Amino acid sequence: MTTDNRIGPPNFGSEREMLRAFLDYQRATLAMKCEGLTDEELRQQSMPPSTLSLLGLVRHMAEVERTWFRRVFEDNDAPMVWSDKIDFQAAYDARNSTRAEAFTAWEAEVENSRRVEREAESLDLSGHQPRWGEDVSLRMVMVHVLLEYGRHNGHADFLREGVDGTVGA
């Protein structure tokens, strides 16, 4: 891996500042796990029959960002990035994908998510989660997406080690 340029979350701050900072830290962690690798290395799969790869995780997190910010707070019917229906497994299959394609989609969704959060008057902003058929708060969405990144960054640790032996942070 290259140098660690992530900005660590603060030790003190408002609830919103903390959620924003921890979420951005986890986003930066995923990007860091992919730094310096070729498209081929990013597509390297964990083990058959799994199609899980670092590039697949980036694609998956683009879907997560879209599902939880765009589809909940802006357009419940917005199409998914990598599939015609809500199929998070389809995103994992990155065998024909490139860094440019995956990161462009992911970064666009991250920027949209940040905009939604910035423009919300409070963490109590209510949106509708179509898969659940329930209303949820921006607070709940930010915590849920933060947990998604935490879980998948653990996968990214193992995937990166399998590619080139790099471990840590």
C-alpha cells in the first residue's frame, strides 16, 4: 500500500461531525486498500466459487451508497448501478470491470451521499427505505452505511493481503 493519507476522526465533536468523519474515514480506508494495484490485481478473486475482489467491493459500496442515500432520500425508483434489480451480489462480480469504471461510479455516489447529508437540516431527516417499506432517519442511514464499510473493509484487508501481502490499517 502507499502512504496512509486518511484523516482520522476527531475525539470530540457533535453527533453529526462524528458520523461524517467516521464515514469518510471508512471510505478513505477502502480507497487506500486499492491504491497502487492494477486492474488485474483489483479483480483478483478471493477463492472459488466466490467472485469477491477489491474491485467488487468498490462496486458493491457504490450500490450501498446509492441504495441508502439516493434511493431513500431522493428517488426510491433510481436504478441500481450494476444490475437491473436490487442485486448486491451482481456488483461483486467485477471480472470485466476496470478501476476507472468502478471508482467513477463509487466516487459519484459518495459525493451524492455527502451532498444529501450536507443539505439535510438535521439527522432526523426522514426518508423511505423501499426494500423495507419503512421510513428511516438520516442518522440510521449513516450508521448503517458506516457499519457496511467497517465489515467490507475487513474483507478488503484479507483481499489485499492475498494480492500482494500488504497488511495493516
